[in-house]
Amino acid sequence: MLKNVLSYKTCADCRICCSFVKEDAWESPVFSEEDMKKILALGIDGSRFQEKEENGQKIYTAKYDFKTDSQILLCPCLDEKSGCMLGDDKPFECSIWPVRVFENKSGAYLGVASACPAFEGEKLEKILHELKENGLEKKILSMKRRLNKVNKEAEGYHIVDR
């Protein structure tokens, strides 16, 4: 969805969105039951996930066993050589990274992760423009139902003006 402002190579070379320290593990993707079927069919070890129930639905998150607060652990769906093993079947929140959907009493809004090194300086302005002026914000928000989770806390994000 962000191909106008973010190249596949830039993401493939970085992968910060697929690696987590303890403090940021909440950013790890949430997988639906359908996602888990695909994950298991790919031969990804199901024991690397934990099942939870949220709003009457089963969801799955990666199990991370952090030894230290600064230890970096990878998403179980990331192959260090070839990238995300889910390809086009990745969760929606992964496909729109570094954009995140947030929601508060006023409604849903978008933020761009300040941790993404691809969007600094004028590149940040470019993605904000793409989101606001070229309709990408409306498109993402219209597909909000595809999200497995909506975030409440926007700390560390550049908020897209509403």
C-alpha cells in the first residue's frame, strides 16, 4: 500500500518492523485463526505462538522469551534470509507498517512510527502527504476492520493531522 513512498528493498534491508525488544513487544502482530492456519501450513513452528481470546475470538501472538530488556527477538514469521514467510498473506497491520491505526473517544486516526528509519525528514513529509492528500489515509481507515488489533497509545508516532 505504501509502494509510492517505500521501496521493497528498503524494507528488506531493514526489517526493524519484524524485530522487537521487550518494551516494544506490544507492536508484534496479532494473528487471526485464519492467519494461524496459513502459518502452520508454511511449516512455521506453532509452539512459537500463544493463543488468547479477545472479544469472543481466538487470536494468536508470538511468544517471546526475553532474557534481557535490550535483547532483540524476531517475529516467528521472519526468515532472516528471505524476509516475511507470509508474503502477501501477512496481517494487515504488517502490510501498512510504519503506519498504525489508533483509536480514541474521537474516533480512528493514523500515526507513522518514528522508529522507521525510512521516514525521516523530508521522507516523513512525503508519507504524510501521501496519506492525507492522495487518499491513502481514507483507504486504510476504510479497511480498519481487517486489523486484528487497534492501538490506543500513539506515543512514538507522528500523528496524521485530522
